Amino acid sequence: MFDAVIAKKARMDKILHGAKRNPREDLVTSSLFGMLRLLTPEARQAALSVLCDCPMPSDAKIYLWPFFVGKNENSEPDVVLEFTKDGRRAFWIVEVKWGAPLGADQCAREIRTVERGRCLRGGVPVGVRKVLGYTLLGAELQHQKAMADLRLTVQNGLEAVPIDGIRSLEWTAAVENLRTLETDATDAGLKSWSQLSANFLAGQPQGAVLGGWPTMKMPVKGSFFFDEEERFALPPMTAVPATRYDFRENE
């Protein structure tokens, strides 16, 4: 999908326009994370570290849209990562947003159901599931309260997730991280993936990065004086009132 959008064969604002459910987030999730299955384990670990905004301790198995049922609740996280830390199995959840809001208690509910619920679809194995972190990828201003609530929930008893394991990553920041990864990568597959992903995101309103502003230089001191007696030869210009403007450098 990324290639089609970059080549202007498709437009994100027109994809399934008018449908009852617009799966732009799912398409972006599939393209970003689905392609990682083709990379080497080392490259995949580096890519996931960028997307999660946290260094991954190892390569991870990627589950897309697994469905969990817990006690009186259920959830369908966009991405669940299974990896190994200190010799034990651990998990990381990624929720991808492309302009949509977060549901009520969505973040904490996803963590609870991944840890304690049954996976009815998606293949996440049974057993103890230690969730070490949660990343909101595509964070916006509208999500700040939900993420603050999640941190508060963690502090008040959701001990399975350390506070430093919660991340909010804007698409603009993701683009900058992908550009850095592209520059530093020695693996050809990783370099290609990061370049393609960054080019796509940077071409969308959500991920457009202006870049660094040029250094502004203060002009030299100057004075401008307009004489009310001055006449201009070319009509329709007429005389202007006497005006004087003095520009001084900042002290």
C-alpha cells in the first residue's frame, strides 16, 4: 500500500471513502508491521524499537489484531509483540491511531485482557503473559487524557506495566526516528523498510515534518523617512503622510 500512495496511485483520504468503517489505521498497521516479518531478526528488533519508541530486548513475534476475552470485557489490540527478556516470555502492546479517538478505558482494558484473558483469534499462546509496555503510535492531542488515565491506572494497581513502559509517539516523531534508522542501518532490508515507511508517513498530513528552521539574522540598523511633500510620477500613487520609522537591534 505504501508504494501505491507514494506513487500517487492511491490517496489515503480516498481509500474506501464513504464506507461504514474506514480501515485506514488497519492498512497502515498492516503495511508497517506486516512487512517486518520479511526482515532478519536483528533488523526486525531494530525496527520494532523505533515503532515502540523503546529499545526491544530481543526479536519479537508479531500478532496483528488478536482478539481477547476477559472477565466481562474484551479487546482487540492492533499489535501484540511476544519477545524474550531475561530468559522469560514477555509482551508489548501497540495501538495504532490515524486520527481516531481512543475508546473509554481502552488502553487499560487491552492490557488486562492480554495478560489474563483468552485469545480467541490471532494465535497468541496461552500461559502467563507478562505485559511490559504499551505504545500509542500516532498520538495526538485528543489522546492525552486517555494516556494520562492509563498512567494513573498503572500507579493505582496495574502493577504489571511499569510506568516507563508506556509510550506516546506522534507520527512526526516516528518519521524522524525512521530517517535516523535509515541513515544508520547497514542491513539492506531494514534500510529499505525505514526509507519506504518514512517517505509514506512524511507525505501525509499526520506525519509531515517541516524540518529545521533556518537561522534568522537581524538586519543592520536603519531609518526610513517619508516626506509628505513627496510626489510620485506614476498614477494612481499619491502623496503619503509624513512618517518616520526607526529600526533598532534588540538590546
